[in-house]
Amino acid sequence: VQLVESGGGLVQPGGSLRLSCAASGFTFSTSAMSWVRQAPGKGLQWVSVIYNDGRTYYRDSVKGRFTISRDNAKNTVYLQMNSLKPEDTAVYYCAIVKSSRADLNSGTYYPYEYDSWGQGTQVTVSS
């Protein structure tokens, strides 16, 4: 299994970046994929998830600004990030979702366990 992220960099507040994750070594089209980030000095935080049926979910702080998508023909998952804020600064990882949980209050799903991770790509939002 190999997951290779790209597209990170330095961007000013309000700017945009598009992250890509090229996957190989497993059946990508049937796998749920997630973006997870780790800010300096903080723990891992899931950002978004896309299931094999196309359903997508986001953490509240990125809703309306980030969009996850996948191209099964290219075995690639993307994260389009718009209106970036300094608090989005983190290393962003692509991961294969092993299991998910349902938030019964909101009717959404979120990743609970992961199988494999990429090496990460740094996103820095600063003026």
C-alpha cells in the first residue's frame, strides 16, 4: 500500500490550495478515504472523508470551505481548500479508512480507525 500526498505549501489567509493523494497497492475504488491533519503541538484531527459510494462528510470548522473528491480512474483523492485560515496550518495526511462511526445527533459519519497513512504534506497559512 502506498499513499503519496502533494500540493501543500505556503499560502496567504483567504487563499486556496488543492491537495492530491495518489494511491496504489489496494482496491482504491472500494475504499473509504480521508484527509487528516496535525497542527503544530496538537493531536490528529480528521478533516474530511469520502466513501466509495460518493458520500462526503466534513468537520464543522471546514464545512463550506473544503471539498473532498476522488477519481477512481486515477486512484487519486483530492482536497480543495478555499478561504484558508491560519488555523488550517498543519501537516495534512491522506489515509485509508478502516471503520467509521455515526454521529446520531447530526446524521453524519466520521472515520474511527485507519489502515494506512501517507507521509503528509505541509500546509502553512500565513501573511
